[in-house]
Amino acid sequence: MTTILAHLGVTMKTIGVHTDTLKKQTITKNTTQMNKIRFHLGRGKNYMKWQIKTDKGVSYVSPEESQIVMFNAKLVNQLGTAKKIYDGANKTVCAWIECEDFAVTERVTYAGNDFMPLFFNPRKNYNWVDLYGNIVNKSQFSLVLTKERNIFAR
């Protein structure tokens, strides 16, 4: 695993899930359904943490303490719901990343120039967009990383 990430420009101190539900797994493979990862904005103790949904349950990861590395990932959004939010409706869940595999790591550093920043904020644009404003809804990437509250793909 470390060799694969090093080849992709990622260096790591350790790999392991730091959440209650997922318990120290290196990678979660889920053959029955895709893992879903999104930024959680609901009130409560998990406000502004990354939410990870697998067939084993839901976990939360602090963006200040950990980074998520996602493999074979797809950007998903519910366009109708996102358009309503764009037009002024209350925010609700309308976008996430689906991935086949993932690893939660302790503060990873990556070689940033070959990673593309991705953005989703339905108040500004109801689509997933890249740095240049290109719509990237439903785009698939072999590697997606979080860095704090940001998302990067390659």
C-alpha cells in the first residue's frame, strides 16, 4: 500500500482508520455497495468532519487530524436538490464521493502539482467543478485525496 501511494506522489507516516466504527483497517473493500464520503455539515459533535458510510456503518474523521485517500472514486450529486439550494432553499445532503476502496491516514503530505482541486458548494454552483470552473459531475478518478476541508483528484 505504501509503495502504491509513494508512486502516486503520496508519502505517509501511518495508515489506519481512526474512527469508532471502522477500527484500524488499512483499506475498506466493499463489494456489495460503494463507500460514500462527504463533508458533514449537520449540527452536533460531528459538525465539519468527513463522514464515511460503508456497509459496516457510519464513521467521522476530523479533517485537521487525518486525510482520506480514495481509490476508484466518482463524484456524485443530486442535481435537482443542488439547484434548489442554489436558488435559496435550506441546505441538505446533495453531493458525495463514491469509492471502491479508501484509507484514512495520519496527516499525509502529497506532491500537489499533479492533483486537481475539486469543489462543490451548491450556494455558488450546483455542480462539482474543477479549478477552472469546468463541470465534473459523475467524473471518475483513480485517486482522490482530502486535505483538511479540500478535495484533490488525479
